[in-house]
Amino acid sequence: MTIPVIDLFAGPGGLGEGFSRSCAADFRIAISIEKDGMAHETLRLRAAHRELRRNPKTNQRVWELWDSLVEASPWNTLFSSLHCCENDLIREACQHAEHEAHQLTLGPDNRSEVSREIRKRLEPYMDKGKLPNNAVLIGGPPCQAYSVVGRSRNKGTKKYVAEQDHRHFLYEEYLHVIAEFRPAVFVMENVKGILSSRVGDGRIFQRIMADLKRPG
């Protein structure tokens, strides 16, 4: 059975790559979401590479063409070069990657758009319109507000107020996805500093744990 994976704050896709390479189960990245342009480029390339690897029609000649384009193309035009090449399999893999990897900013302002895109990508896994009961939610919210180094920098910023730093609360985007899509498993990766990071009178980790018990 294929297990769809939702990857939020995906970065360049390291966590998702680990799931997709697992031999324990057939994990399939349904959608990955990242706001950074460079990281998103990597997401698209890895998504296309995975799709090409899964295709039984992909032979040595296809990989040789892929490798030649990777070597000849500048980073900022690499995906376009692959997308426009003469090989149908590579083009189709790139088209799949465009649907899988999304460049979006996660936050309160665009939750409806994020939900719409996630639902669209989960449709192939639905049974008579019902959400899959085996989906996995993964990802790691930005760690700058939690890490020891980040907190040290914040202390040097005049008028910095932790309670007003929205990065402390981006984990709430997970809560909304959990509440709406009810994944079977949820994995949130972050830095060690999250255990000692404080907002107001309490530790942010304790707040996160409490909120996860009642996501919606």
C-alpha cells in the first residue's frame, strides 16, 4: 500500500528524501511546501529524479541525457533545461515535480490555499472522497527562533520581543493540517534548542506539546 507524505517547511527535501528511500514501506511524497526559492529548486529537481527513477521505462540512455543536462546547465536554469529537453520521460517527470513541489509561504494568511493544494494532491489516495487514513505529515518549522545561536542573535537585536516573533508560532501550521487532514503519523523535526526556548513565562516546547494534544 502506498503511503502519501505531506512535507511542510520542506527545505531542500532532506526529511522527505529519507522517507521516499525507505525500504520499510512505499512512502510517496504527495506534496512538499517551501517558501525559499533555492530550496524549492532542489525540491523540484529531486521530485523529478524520483519520478524518473520509479518509471520502468527509464533506461541508461535517459540517465545519460539527464546527467549531460545537469552538467551543462547553470543551476538557475537547470530545471527549465530538463523540462524542455527532447526526452518525453524527463519532461513528464518534471511536470510531475511541478505538481508535487510548491513554493508557498506557510502562515495564517494563506491557509486556505495550502489546504486546497494538499487536498488536490491527496485525491489519488482517497476512497470515494474520503481522506486517506494512512497519510504521514512531516517537516521542520524554521529553527532560528529556537536555536541557541538564533536566540543569541535575537538578544542583540534592540526591541526584540519573543512573543512578537512569528517564527515561534509557525508550528501552528502543522496543527491546522493535522486538524483538517488527520494524518496517521506526524513527525516534526527541529533543533535541540527548542527544548529550552522560552516565550513569556513558559517553554515553547511545552506549549507545542499541549497544542498538539488538541490540534482542532
